[in-house]
Amino acid sequence: MAENIVELAPDVELTEVIRPKSFSVIAAQQFIRNGRALLGIAVLLVLVLAAVFADQIAPYDPYKTNYTNVKQPPSAEHVIGTDELGRDSFSRLIYGARVSLMIGVVVSAFSTTIGVALGVVAGFFGGKVDMVIMRLVDIIMSFPLLVLAIALVAVFGPSLNNLMAALGFVYWVVFTRLVRGMVLSLRETEYIVGARAIGATDFAIIFNHILPNVFPVVVVLASFSVAEAILAAAALSYLGLGAQPPTAEWGSMLSNAKELMRILPVMSIAPGVAIMITVLAINFIGDALRDALDPTLRH
Amino acid sequence: MKKYILRRVILMIPLVFGVTTATFALIHLIPGDPVELMMSNARQLTQEEIHRIREKLGLNDPLPVQYVRYLTNLLKGDMGISVRSRSDVSYEITQRLPDTIILTVTSICLVLVLALPIGILSALKRGTWIDTAAMTFALFGVSIPAFWFGIMLMLIFGLYLDWLPTVGQGKTPIEFARSLILPSVTLSLVLLGLVTRVARSSMLEVLSLDYVRTARAKGLGAKWVNFRHALPNALIPILTIVSGQFAALLGGAVVIEKVFGWPGIGRLAVDAIFARDYLVVTNTVLVFALMVIVVNLATDILYTYIDPRIRFQ
């Protein structure tokens, strides 16, 4: 092999030619070359900045009611008009980014952590622990996840915190099922059998060999779960089971807008477009991560 | 094959058991005294009255006893009494279940009619503008909130064009069909993007297999190879995904029934939440889970008919 390379490129240093690029370098290069991913990141960055600096950017206070200026159509002062309490819809839209992004990140982080931990435990240790965890997963998965989340919020009372807890509680199963399957096959690989043979502890094997291997797939799934959580949270808030009035949240803005559909359709359109743009941006990033991190798709 | 089906049915039993246990737990997680919740609309009760009602409903029994009674009642079809309507919960649910089934089945048909041709065409025309357009369509399909898509349809076809009714359910067959259009189109969006993607990738996968190449090599026409040889095998993963996502479709139905005022069990459950009618809520959730379990079982049995490899295992 080495001879061939020298022949093909005699003036190149041998070490440079044969040193393979690491997995993460190839993945990063692929990711950066993906135009959609960059677009997704740019859009998401704008949304994050809007959420963080909402106080500075929003033209009006999103909670300031003005009864002399209700249900106004879009104008120079109020880009997308005002709602039934005279609050500026555009300002509320900007503050809504805060709630939606927070829900997405919190739910995803919560379900990823729990889901991966239980998946690793179930797959690695097997036996009774595995049985208990997987039966629980089977039971939760028999329910439509959105319905189970709705029921949990109904039982514990509608609020933003309960919404996030409920969504986190139903979404971890997705991670557990996936990670367990991966760990089951990883456990039989030669390098892990080898690690065990030289006396590595379970803890060391999990942290040095198992987690790094499941990491790429988990990252992809986690990015999609942010998008899913935002969609689910908007639906629940629309039903009145999430963010409570007067919180500026896209889903509850849509449910407010319903009565004004005839006279102020813009109020029904704008929050939905905001959700769609956010979710599209996250899905762009997720798709690009999948293409970059999944070696089976890399061709 | 009978043995396989029997085994699948037996495997279903612990799952049904687990699901009912979960809904039982859900009922007992509700904070507050069940009697007070039940009587929330009535006058203040004395301690003695509360105690008598508790005794009558068996709420003073130990949990295991209550659990066994809950299960035996369920087997008899007794789900308790709705606080709001004062009628049997099981009656309310069975009254409205057909509407949810009609809505979901119509949506699945729409998904198949739209997603299959688009996905397959996209695979056959891989790399062309058709493929790009189809995949962009699929991407929007998974990124648009379905309930908002419904609101937009309502705005366009209901309010502006005035072609279709936006809320409720028509009484005559024609009115009924017309009122079904917007909710079912909206609900189909829940699966449309995903199924289009799966149809494409599954078709691409089959097209790359050796037997397809052999069929081409022996001179069969492209149409014959694509539709007679490749398509049947490509359909199996699509069936898997549609059945696997049936739960997601039901979840979507809950929200969309509420948007369009469609009188199915999803809307029943949501309305019950705000009336604090907890028995209706938990039992509807249970019915949803049972529907998912039955559909998954039916799909597994269906596989044995369409895929001989499973039959002979």
C-alpha cells in the first residue's frame, strides 16, 4: 500500500498522505459543506438572539394592554397589528420565541439524559433491570405520546412547567429504545470484550467505549426531539394545557386568534409561521447532523 | 401461522394489563379528594356525607382491592359515570368512537394516496428536480404544526372561498362528507412528510437489490421491474411505519378534533379536562392505547399474509 502511494504522489510526505482524517473532522467538514445546515444555524441564531434580547428588540411591552387600541390591523406602528387587549402582536411574537426555544431545549435535554441513561443501563446490564425498563417503555409507547402528555398535564394542572415535565416524561422512551438496541450490539463487539478481558470496570467501559459510540446517533435524535417538543408544546398550549395567559406563547396566541379569524387573520397566520420557521431550521440542522454523523449514510 | 398469531395475541395480554395499570395510576395521581372533585358543582358536603359516598364508591378500600375492582368493572364495560353528563363513561366513549375512527381512517387513506406516489416517483427520478421538489414537500410536511395547517385551511377554504364548512359535523351523508374534508386533510399532514420520506428510501433500497438488477438484466421493461418486482417489497417498510405511527396520528386527532369541533373521543377528552371530568379523561386515554395495541397486532398478523418469509419462520 505504502509503495503505491509514494508512486502516485512522490513529492508528498508519506505521513501526510496516509494519516486518515478522524471521524469528527470528516463529520464537521460534511456539516459545514451542507448549505441547508448553515441556513438552519443562521435562522436559529437569529431566533435565539431575538429570544435573549427580546427586551431590547421588541417595539412594545408584550404585556401592556391598551384598551383604546384593540384589534388593530397591521400598520406602521404595529407591524402585525394588536390583539383583543391592545397588546402589540409582533412584540408578543418575539417574546414567544423565548418560551418555545426554552421548551424545546429543556424537554430535549431532560428526555435525552433520562432516555440515554436508562437505555445504557438496560442494554448493558440486561436481566431483570432490562426487563423492567423495557416493559415500562412498551407501556408508555402504547399510548399516543401526545395523548399521554395531555393526560398528565390534565392530572397535574395546566402550566408551563407541568407541560415540560409531561413532554419530557413521555419522550425519553424514544431514546431508551434506540440506545438499548445499540448497546446490545456494542456489548458483543471485540474491543469491548477485549476491554473486559483486560479488567476494565463496567463504569470505564460505559464511559470510554459505549457512550462515545452512541453519541452521534443520540445527537441526531436529540436535535429532532427539540423540533418535536416545540410542535407538541404549541399544540398543547393551543388547547390551553401549556403556557397560561397572559404568557406570550405561539400556541396560545393561535388559540386567542381563533375568535378574531374573520377580522384579523394575520393573528392566526403569524405565530404559525414563526413555529414553522423555527422547526424547519432545527430540522435542517438535524438532517445535516444525520448526514454528517451517520457513517452508514456517508456516500 | 395460527401458532404465530396466537403467540402475538398472548404477548398482547401483559401489555393491556400494563396499560390499564397505568391509567389506574393516573386516576390515583389526581391531587385532591375524588369525592370533592366529583361533587364539585354541588353544594358543600358534610364530613359524614363524604364518608358515606367514599364507602359507597369503595374509595376506603385498600388500593389492591380497588385495582381488582377497576379491572373487573372494565371487563364488564363499566368505566364509571361522567360528572358532567351523568351518563356512563363507556356510553359516551362508544357514542363518539366511530367519529374518531372515520377521521383517522380517512386520513390514513389520504396519506397513502398522496405519499406513496410522491415518494415512489421521487425514488424513480432520483436526483432530478422532481426528487428535490418531493423532498422539500416532505420537509415542510414534518415541520408545519398540523393544527395550524388546519387553521390555515379553515381560513382559505372556509372563510375566504366559503367552499367547505369549518366547524362541526354535517348531518346528511353529503354534508357529513363535506365536513370531513378539512379535518382529515389536516390530520393527514401528521404522517404525510414521514411516509413520503420512507416511501422514497424504501423504494431506493429495493431498487438497489440484486434481484431487481437481475430482472433488468434479463430484459424486462422498466415499468414491469419497478412496479411488479420492486414495489411490493418496498411496501412492507411503509406498512411498518404507518402502523408504528398510528399512535402519533391519534395524538394529532385529539388536537385536530378540537380545532374543527369534530365530535370524536379526542375532543371529548379535551372538553372533559376543563370540566374536571377525570373518569372521561383517563378512560379515553385508555381507549386510545387499546386502539394502538389492536392496530399493531393487526399489522403483525397482516405481515404473515403479505410476507411469506414471516409465515415460514
